[in-house]
Amino acid sequence: MLSLQLAGRTVVVTGAGQGQGAAEARMLAEAGVRVIATDLPAGMPAGLAGASPSPEGSLLYRQLDVADAAGWSGLGDWIRSQGWAVDGLVNNAGITQRSRLLDASATDLHKVYDVNVAGALLGIQTLAPLMAGGASIVNVGSVAGLTAHYPVAYTASKWALRGLSQVAAMELGRRGIRVNTVHPGFIETPMTQGAKPEFRQATLAETPLGRTGSVEEVAAVVLFLLSPLSSYVTGAELPVDGGQAGHGGAKSISDALR
Ligand SMILES: NC(=O)c1ccc[n+]([C@@H]2O[C@H](COP(=O)([O-])OP(=O)(O)OC[C@H]3O[C@@H](n4cnc5c(N)ncnc54)[C@H](O)[C@@H]3O)[C@@H](O)[C@H]2O)c1
């Protein structure tokens, strides 16, 4: 049977309390990984409760605000004190901000960047020194980072994350550490729960597969990128979006001419 070859590895997931991060943490634990799940709450979030780690796997929880450099350094010290190496990092924590171009303030921009961009940078800076060749970092971007999605601060942050990912892939490649990015489309999570019906409908109209995605469908791609099965993949960007970004705006034209 084909194996993801993840058993026995140690992987840190940020923003793992709910949504995609929780699914990634749960599926990694099932694949035999020692998962260090992190998020803002002090105690283990309910979203992680249903995890059923395989005999080799485990799911530990640590509080971490990804925007807090001291928090990252505390996490790094703790991992070091356990005598563990780090084989994987999923920079999943992210926040959105829906103000539009003429209303967005510099404060909005800074707030989103602190989490979505600086959070990932701090994670890489803290954990790359604990990684050896074969380790893998996955950054969670967004279709927003491939398009002109209207919430400008969020979109700009995800475009910035792409630049960060590419530099990291280049700089860490010589150590055998891979860095890749996934770009989710509309995924059913607490983040999108409150989306307006108009937003949902318009997104579906732009999505060739004609449906939204599940957290497990994103997590499966993240597990592949963490696994040695993707050992020659680095600096790659993989949309997990039902085809939303790939047509570059041509779908409405194609649909109109049907
Ligand atoms: N859901 C979607 O449709 C969608 C689409 C594209 C990209 N994304 C991206 O996927 C990632 C996960 O999104 P989701 O939909 O699961 O979101 P979510 O809001 O359901 O979960 C995000 C998690 O991140 C945590 N978080 C927020 N700020 C944090 C901080 N400063 N430090 C640590 N943790 C923090 C939250 O507590 C929460 O548990 C995000 O980076 C998001 O931008 C989501």
C-alpha cells in the first residue's frame, strides 16, 4: 500500500484550532505524525477534539499568536528542550479584513500583514534552524493572492506571502528544506461561514467545479507537500480552488457563449 511516509515526523501547524488548520492537524496525526498544533486560545480548542491519532502519531497543543516574536521563540525553545527536530511547518494561521480600496486604512493593512505575512516569516525564522534536509514548509496563501480579490489588505497580504515563500524556497533549498504554497479557493470554514449569499453565488459562478471545497480537500494537498512523495517539489504554488484562478476570468465569457 502506498504510504505518505509521514509517520514519526514532527510537524507544527499554526491556526490549528478550527477550519483548515484543525483538519490538517487531525489528518497529520492520523498519518502517524507528532503534531504540534498551535492557535490563540490557552487551552486545546474544541476543533481538535475529534482527532484520532494513529499509534505512531500524537496531537499536542500549544498556545501561539503567530504575530508575536517572543511566542515563537518560546515555542522553539520548548521544542528544543524536548530534543525534537522539526520536519514540517504549516503556516496556516490567517485573518481576513474586508474593507475595500478607498476605505482601507494603513492600520487595516498592518493588522493583516502582522498575521498573514510576518507570522509566516517568524515561523520560518524560528523553526528552519530546527530542521534538517527533507523538511518541508507549506504556506497557506489564497486565490486572493492570484487575483484582484476585492478586500485589498487581505489580497495584498497573500500576494506578499507568495514573495516570502519564493525567497524561502530559494534560500532554504541548499539545506534540502522545501517551501511550497497552497492557494485555497472558497473553502467551507468558520472564516467563510458568514459570507454573503451574493459572494457565495458569484464565487461559484467563477468556479469550474461548481462547488465550494472542504477542509479535508485542502489538508490532503498540504499532507502531500509535507510528504517525501513531493521530494522534488519546491517553490511551487498549488491552487486548491476547483479551478477558480486557472481560467483568468475567461469563464464568464465561455458561459455567455454556451
Ligand atoms: N476558508 C477559505 O475559503 C480560505 C480561502 C483562501 C485562503 N484561506 C486561508 O486559509 C487559512 C485558514 O483559513 P480558515 O478558513 O481555516 O480560517 P478560520 O478563520 O476558520 O481559522 C483560522 C485560524 O487561525 C487562527 N488565528 C488567527 N489569528 C491568529 C494569530 N495571530 N495567531 C495564531 N492563530 C491565529 C484562528 O484562531 C483560527 O483558529 C488562512 O490563512 C486563510 O487566509 C482560507
